[in-house]
Amino acid sequence: MEIEGSFTSNSTGKDIRVVYKESDPLEDLDGKTLHSVHCFCFYKDKMVLVNHPRSGWVPLGGGIDGKETYEETVVREAKEESNMEVIYQELIGFQDSYGEDGTVRQTRSFCKVKPYGPFINDPDGEIKEIKLINPKDYKKYFDWGEIGDRIMERAVDLNNIENTPG
């Protein structure tokens, strides 16, 4: 599965070409940087969104630190941004964004989570609010076009599988 699309950068205002694939994000990294993750996290039948100051309501995520794996980054970002523990995760795919500074790769993962306790705010101070939504309503909060629709389809399907751990 491969889907091409584009978006306008919040920081530069320029259009960025993107290519989404459902394969191993560690393959074919020549000249690309595995940069960050987005996590489509579910607590029971609700999807977790974070209110990001530049992006509004979006799935949680962030940059890969040092020698972290993308799986470790998913666990850390879920705890930092929502105070939730990842009890199951599965890679959905990845997206390459082609910009002026080269190609940046971001993974997209499905997660089942459970709260450690109440959410206060993340250590960076960016995320001050989280929301649990009906996944059918995601376009009221964010719309990532055809690529986002495909990711959401996969995430909802994974959440509905009876034998998925969590």
C-alpha cells in the first residue's frame, strides 16, 4: 500500500509532498532521517487526542530521542503527553515528508493504553489537555486526507480485533 499526498507546513507555509507506506520504516533509509512518531492510541473504545499548541487536536507523538527505537518513543510519548501506559502497540506504517531540508520519516502506530493516573501536563509544557473521542468523530478534530483516513481505518480495525492484547 502506498499513498501520495501533500500538506502545508505550519512553520514555513510551504507545501510538503508526502508518501505513506505500510512496510518496515527501517528499510530504504538512504538519505532519510527516522525522525518522529505519531501514535493512534485507544483507551477501551475511545481514541486519545492531545491539544497541541501549533496543530490543535491531534494523535499524540513526538521526536525520537538519541538511540531510542520508534517503539520506545511511542511508549515515552504516550506517558509524557497523556500519562498513559502503552499495553500493546503495532506499527501501521510510515510517512516520508519531502522538504527543503531533506526527507523526514515518521512512523504511525496503533496503541492500546491505560491511564497511570490523571493527566496534568507533559514535561515540555506543550500539551495541557487531552481528550478521549469516539474514533468515528476524528475529522471534527483533524483531517489528514486520504493518508489519515487509511491510518484511522487500520487503527479502528486493530482496536476492534477481539484478541488484540489489552
